[in-house]
Amino acid sequence: MKIKNLRWWIISLVCLVTIVNYLARSSLSVAAPTLFTELHITEQQYSWIISAFQLAYTVAQPICGYILDVVGLKIGFFIFAVAWSLVNMAHAFVGTWQGLAFLRGLMGLTEASVIPAGMKTSAEWFPASERGIAGGLFNVGTSIGAMLAPPLVVWAILTFNWEAAFVITGGIGLVVAIIWYLVYNSPEKHPALTDEEKKYIFDGQEKHLQSTENEKPAMGVILKQRNFWGIAVTRFLADPAWGTISFWMPLYLTQVMHMPIKEIAMFAWLPFLAADFGCVAGGFLTAFLIKRCNITTVNSRRIGFTIAAVLMTAIGFVSIVESAYVAIALISLGGFAHQMLSTLVITLASDLFKKSEVATVTGLAGSAAWAGQLSFNLLMGALVVTIGYGPFFIILGFLDLIGAVVLWTVIKDTHPSETNKSPKLATQS
């Protein structure tokens, strides 16, 4: 049976896997106030637990990307999803911060596959003019997963115990991994893809970025290209914001704003809902600039990033507000802006590199992003008790403005005449 507009169903499937990925990783931060009490964990130890995940994630992203480029998405992503789900469930069987740190490290090694997998899917299944929207749609999963974590994890803790929270979120991951394996295939092999849609996809992709089936990525060559470093440095500057929102916000609301855990469950998901809209907004903005304003693909990403970087400055005002609800509103605006700009800079990997390199480039740049997140997290763990959260929110408000400057000065649009074409989709019967 042939399915119309199959590419959108495929990217929705990637979004689903991304949701369970971020649901699993966000479970710890939501359960943190309970773990602080029951396992007697300190802020410093908590930062080490987070850092174990971030360090492993940082190291593993290019490795995961390379494996996905070589093995393929169907098998590779399935194996990674099964692995992180089982490790997440194992959290229920440890009772020390050292055990949690070890398991978090294992999760980082496997969960690092999700963004490279999403970008590789976007590169294979979408024409250039739609890749920003596709990247935004799968990236919505990062926010939905984090948004679902507070109510689900708190419910599991209050109904059962903190151990159940990890078993439940891990079990959901196993189910979704099986769905991925049964449904996914590449556009060249998918039996449900119509001939019209296949032609539409391939006609809209840049010819200079095509690659043969057996072509392998060369990391040495990638690392010598200025376009890679333009993406990598920008992501290094951008990702501390998402790490702060994901890992430190529940503690900030508990310790500084004195919100009880039930209120956190009611309101802490709002920044992630705003982030969902940011993911999609960036894609639609760049599609409009490409199709209606005849702006090149690369420049459309840079313009969208710059707009979001300006919006990101609002998170700096969290340092001076006294109302928990105003703080959540400002963090929500920051979540919107961050996911908008993050989606756009991640999508540049598929705009500037060959299909056979996309997952590897995304993984390498992801390592830079998580190196920034890891450094910022360690700095917070060491200083937040002494100087508070305020200075860190102020810093986050300005990092992306520097990133915008990097994008405009370092990245070179090598084929501007080819990247702004918009193919037409024939009527499908």
C-alpha cells in the first residue's frame, strides 16, 4: 500500500522516538528533589551525576553519528533506543549517587544517537526547502519529552516510588524502539513511498550533496572545513541554555522560588511547551524566506538564528524577578528562542554536507555543544551555592548573540544558486 506524504509520517516517527529519548533523560531532573532527600545527594554530587551523562554524551555523539552513517538508520537507531531504555530502567536498582552517575554515563553513550539520527532522516527524506520544517518537527520531540516528564514522573513517585518512574519511562522506550524497527526504511527502499513523492524529494535536494550508497564519512576531512567549525562553535555557545532549563530548573524552582513538587509538576512543563513552538517557528520562518523572499537556504537559517538570539536575552531577567510565575514565563520565552535557534543551526549540517556525512557532522558538532553544556554545568555545580543562579541566567542571555556573529562570519555558502530551489509535488492518486 502506498501512503501519500509519507515523508511527514516518517519525521513524525522520528519525533516519537525523540520524545521517549528526552522523557528518559529528563526523568532524573524531575526526580532530583526526591533523590536529594532519600539518597542524601548534595548539589555537588548531583552536578557530577549530570556531568557523567554530559561527558559520555559529548564523547559518543560523533561515534553514534558515524555508526548511523555506516550501518544505516533502521538497525542503528533501533539498537541505540533499546540500549538507552534498558539502562534507564536500571536506575531503579541503584541506591547511591555513584551508581546513578555510572548509569547516566551509559545513557549518555546511547542517547547521543538521537539528534544525528533525526538530521540524517531529514537529509534523506526531505528537499532543501522543507528540511528546516522537518528538523523543527522532529526536534519538537525534545521539548515534548521534557514536558511530559514532570507530570509522569511526579505521578509515579507519588503513586508508587521514585524507582517506578524510571521503570515506566524505560518501558515506554522499549515499545517505541520496536515500532521504529517495524515501520522505518530509507526512501530508496520504503515500499509505501509513491513514485511522485520520491521524485519530489530527490529533485529538491542539492546535487552537490548527494553521495553513493557505500560512501563513508571522513572525520579528518570534516574537521578541516570552516563550515563545520562555524556550526560547532555556535552550538557550543547555545547548548548551555538547554542544559540549564532541563537539569537545573526544577532545583531552581524548589530552592530559590520555594515551589512544592506538586506545583512544579503543574508548571515546569511550560518552558518545554514554548520550546515546541520554537522548533516549528524556525522551520516555517526559513521556508517563508526561501520560497517568498528568494533568500538562500543558508542565509535563511542565519536570519532565523539571529532573531531567536535577540529573544534569548529575555532569560537574563530571571536573575532579578521575585515571582516564580514570572520566572517560569521568562524561562519559557528562553525555551522558545533556544529551540528555534538550535533547530536552525543543527539543520545547517544537512544544508552544507553530503548525505553520507550528515549524521557524523551532527555528532561532531553535538560534541562541541555538549562540551559547552558540560562546562557550564560544572561551573554551576561549583558556584551556584555561593553566588546563586542569577549570574548564570545573565550569561545565558548573551551567549547566542555571540553565536550569531560566528554564523555570519565563519560559515560560507558554497552553492547559493542551488540551495534555494523549490520543487513542485505532482498530484498523487
